[in-house]
Amino acid sequence: MDFGSDADRLLGSERFLPVCRAQSLRYGGNTPCLEIDAGEAVILIDAGTGIRAAGQALVERGVKEIHLLLSHAHWDHIQGFPYFAPLHQPGTCIRVYSLRRPGTALDTIFADQQRHSFFPVALDQQAARLEFVELDEGQVVEIGDTRVYSRRLNHPSVTGGFRLERQGRTFAYLSDVDLYTKLLLGEGLQTPSAAERQQRLEGLLAGVCELAHGADLAVCDTFFRPEDYEPSWGHSRPEDALRLARDTGIGQVVLFHHEPHRSDGEIDELLAHYRRQAGPGLEVFAAAEGLALSL
């Protein structure tokens, strides 16, 4: 996605596991990765299998400084990282940002994935310089002239959403979240009483609304159809995304993190239905590999 003259590109559009089949060619089957074109700064969000294509393109462009925002460490969001071509380029700096996890350092998560049992090249043997930045909730980061805000999301594990602001334009990334559940799903969120649980749920939703408020474009978790919804999985439905958009004044919504068995035709049907539901003033898109949107 692009702040200014450029565009956001969805390189891994959807799934929580990679999919390769004839029925999913148009929307694609890689796991999540977005590229944000923010002037001189190159910002990626999540490191699913879509990051492989991003890495190849960045090497061809000669990019030597890359910022990666990681929503959380579930495998579909990190599994492409060992195949990220800039890792193997001397003189390249890759800075990874994510919410702090009690008891687990961010660099350890990536190093464990590249232990010899799983991958032939250890993380500390890569040619690029790696820097890991652990964020406290609400901490603001400046990447070039882009300001990045983060809030905790209601999803199993420690999961964060992001708001990016640049030159008066705003983008929100809200993947892997159950927006309106009555359950507390993440590590450290559980409370002993119903009243405290409700208070914490309201706080989580308020944080999401802060990230989404007035966003020109928001990528939103819409994993479930209404009839498939599972309240303990930590994922949302398209109607949840539209409700959030109406409540917070989002201009454009991207339906994201498609269920892996959903075919191109089924996504077409969902998109057509929710475009009709959206009404005037709200544009709705479905995530697809290579989709580029400008703010």
C-alpha cells in the first residue's frame, strides 16, 4: 500500500496455511505479507510465505534497509522469513518490530524457527544485520516520516494491530482478531471475574477503534463466514469488519485472511454480497496476491 504516489501490495493475501490449487489462482494461496511503500522507507507487515516474492523484488531494487512489522508469531505469519532473500545480502539491515511477549524474546522466536532441525542455515549465520525491537503497547515508532502505532488484539497469543500515518493519510492493519467476541483469547488477558472480563473486552475493542479511527484504508480479518464462526479461534467475519468501518469512519476495507478452503468463486460471492451491504461511502475489496491500493 502506498502513502502518497505509490501503492500497498498484498503479497500473501489470505490463508493460514499455503494453498496451491486451480480454484485459488486469482486470489492466491500464500500466507500473509504486505508491502507498504512509504516514500524512502520500505515497510513490510508479517512474514508469511508471501514474503519470498517481496524479498526477491527488494533485492532486485537494491533496497538495503527494511522494516518488518510483525503482528504475532503464529507460524502462518513467520514461516516465509527463512526464504526472505534480503537475509542473504551483506550490507542489508532488517529491523523487526513486534509487541513484547512475556518470557519469550522476539529474536528467539525467529532463531527457533531456523534451528538446524528445521532449516539448514541458522539465523545468526545470515549475511544481513538483524535488529529486533520489542514494543510496549501504545508505543509509537517513527520509520522515516511514517508514524506507527500498535495496540493489543483479541487473539490467541500476544497479537498486535498497527496504524500507520504519513502525510495526512492513515492505514490500519487488523488481522487475526475477533472484534466482538465475549471471550478473552490471548496470553495474559484472562481475568478472575465477569466484570473484569467485560472491562478488558471493552478496552481491547477501544484499542482497535483507536487504530481504525478515520483510516483511509484498513485490512481486516474476515476469516469466517457467519455460518462457520468459531468463538474461540480469534478471527472475525466480514460483517464485523463492516460494522467497525461504520463505527470508526474507515474509507476502504480489505477483506483479509481468507479461510484456506475458500475458492476464488466463493470469495467473489462474499465480496459481491458485502459490497451491497456496505452502502455509500465505504469501498470493499477482497485481498488478492499482487493487489495494489493507493491512499
